[in-house]
Amino acid sequence: MTAVPGVDQAAGLRAWAATRGQSVAPTLVVVGDPLPAQAGRRARAVLEHWADRGWRWVGVARDWRIVPLSPALPVPASARREPRWALWVEPDGAGLRRALSCLESVRRQQGPRRLLALHPPRLQRRGLLDNLQQAAWRFLDTDLVVLAP
């Protein structure tokens, strides 16, 4: 499944918050990054890239609250309540294996059934990302949303 460029999925929430005089920082739970300390920087860089490419739903990348989770640790209940999750995918040779293992761990812990694939901008959809998306759906009943580069 692919998203449609320009669709602003968080517009309703921001509009509601604006009427209350508050701004709502969207939260993105990121799993799969082997270095959780770098997950925020990496995720924000991808969000900036997508915003520069015209994906309006991103808004301002620096406004996002990034919550990195280690795939080796249990998923906290507070994170399970968050609506936006992403899976970090490394473009190296073991990226598919690590990403599938992380997705399996998240599913085993009753995590979300839909995640956004986060990856370095140079990673093309054909190959690793397509294979990962298909395997997530087929074996884990998980929808991995892959945006066009």
C-alpha cells in the first residue's frame, strides 16, 4: 500500500488543537534502528526529506516528537497507545532480516499492525523495501507503508 502525496493525515488534529489555542506535536514511535540514540536524528532527516519532496502531512519535521524504541526491549504500554509507528530499515545486506525480526517482535507484543517504513532517501523501493513490505503482510499480517522515494 502506498500513500498519496499531498494528503495531510494530521490536519484534523491540528485544526482542533488550533481552536483550543494549543499546538499538537505529532509523535512517531520508531523501532528497528540499532542505535536508538540516533533514531531521532535519522527519523527527522527522513521527515525533512519527505517534506521537501511535497508530502504535506509531514508539516514541519522538527516539530515531530520522535520516540525511539529498541527492538530488544519490551514495548511499553504508553507506546502501544501511540497511533503513528515507523520501522527503521537499513539499506545494508542484513537490513531485511533485522527489519523482519523487529516487526515480529512488535507483533508478538501486540504492537501496531501498520507502520511506516523509514529509510535513508537513497534506498529504492524495488528490492529490499518491496520484499520487506510483502513479507510483513504475508507472514505477520502487518501493513508496512512504503512511500515513493
